[in-house]
Amino acid sequence: MKTVISALLLVWAGMSQASELVTLKDGRQVQLNSDFTWQYIEPLKKETHTTATKSVPAVVAAPIVQPKVQGTTIDVTSHKPLLQLSDSGVDVVLNAANYRNGELVIPTAITNQSRQSVIQVQIQWSLYDEQGNLLQEGNSAVWQSIKRMGDTYLRPQTAENGKVLRITVPSHNRYQLKATISAVETR
């Protein structure tokens, strides 16, 4: 009998050194193991007697992510870049705008910071006057490679000039622009 009790005490002592229970501030318990791992301890649920009901599996839905629309005021006399848009490791910089021949001209530059080659980048934009009246809106490809011609792709960790946005609008000194990257295609 003494040997059985001794064996049980020996096993219990070894188990007590193998892990330690810690209670967090929020009441959850964590088991800390001697091999520097840890795990949450689930509290025992009390069984209640209820009538049988048909269980319906829970449906998990991913949240809908709306593209981030950014806005800025365009001063055609300024020489500063207007806006930087980012999506999927691709940055599009809308550079200083000018007004020529009935068009607002906005040069673009694109940087690919992702690990894949970019074949197309499109931006969706809306242009307003100073009072907030919509003048034009559209979706423009600012980078487009030639299909199956790898040397036209925008390679990872590179930057290039993109296509120039040309928007036919009445002449104003200032405009309001809202834009977002609407599509990025990679290979």
C-alpha cells in the first residue's frame, strides 16, 4: 500500500512541475507548460437538461471591404504631387496637374512593392468643382502591359511612369478629386 501511495505522490509531483495554471485579469485560465508552450483552459460547461432542438450550423461570412477613397484639392498652379493611392503592394502617385487645351492633365507614377509582376492598374476617379458639383467621373487604366510580353510587365520592386489622366472639363483654378485604385492584376 505504501508503494502505491508513494508512486501516486511521485506521479503527482512530476505533473505539478510540468505545468502551471495562471488566471488572467479577465478570468480566463492559461496552462503554462515546462517546454515553454501554453494553452487556454476551457471552463467546464454545466450540462442542463433542455428539450432537443434541431441545430443549424453557423454561417461565417467575411466582411465586405470597401475600397478606400481618398480625396484632395487640385490647384493647377501648384507643382506638388496631388495624391498617393495604395492597394495590394502597388502605389500610384498622382503628380501635379495642369490645364491644357480644355483638359486637366494629371501625370501618374506607379511603384510595384509586391512580389508579383503587375500587368494592369486601374483607378476610379470623380472630379468636382470648388462648390462640390460633379464635373466628370471615370475608370482609367494607369498601367497596362501587353499580354504575354513579360518585358512590358511592371516587375516587383520597380517604379515607372504611368499613363497620363486627361479629363475634359471647363477651366477652373481649383478642383476637388476623389480617387481609389479599383483593380490590380498581377502574374
